[in-house]
Amino acid sequence: MSVSMILALIAVALGGVVTAIQAPPNGTLSRGLGHPVLAAAASFAVGLIAMATRAIFRNTWPNLSEACSLAWRSGASEQSASYFWWQS
């Protein structure tokens, strides 16, 4: 088994661990805010702030023409995410 495969498996395992660890704080946040959608919005906002902060302090930025050519992909992922949200 290659090193990259082992690293990928470790990353997947750690993702599962983090997901399991996140459930109790999300439940507590849901009870504290009184509604699970408010808890999800708060969790999303914290993640958005963390990712935006990371993006702002990047050392390099992509070429604007390259970024514009990929814009349709982000719209497709937003549509699929909203579909799954409405299904739950």
C-alpha cells in the first residue's frame, strides 16, 4: 500500500472521529438556542468565519480568469446542498 493511500485512509478516519466528536456540542447548541436550524446556522457561521479568515491571509491568489471559469461548479454544489437540506 502506498504512502498516499495510507495518508488518505488516516484522513478519512480522522474525519469520522471529528464528526462523532462534533455531535454532542451540536446537540448542546441546539438545546441552548431552542431550535436545530439555529444551531446549524451558528455552526455554519463559525466555519464560514474560519474559512474566510484563512482565505484572506493566503499567500497566493488564483488567476481571476481561472476562477471565473470554475464558477458554475460552485453553483452546482450549492444546488445539491440545498436539495439535501430540504430533504432532511
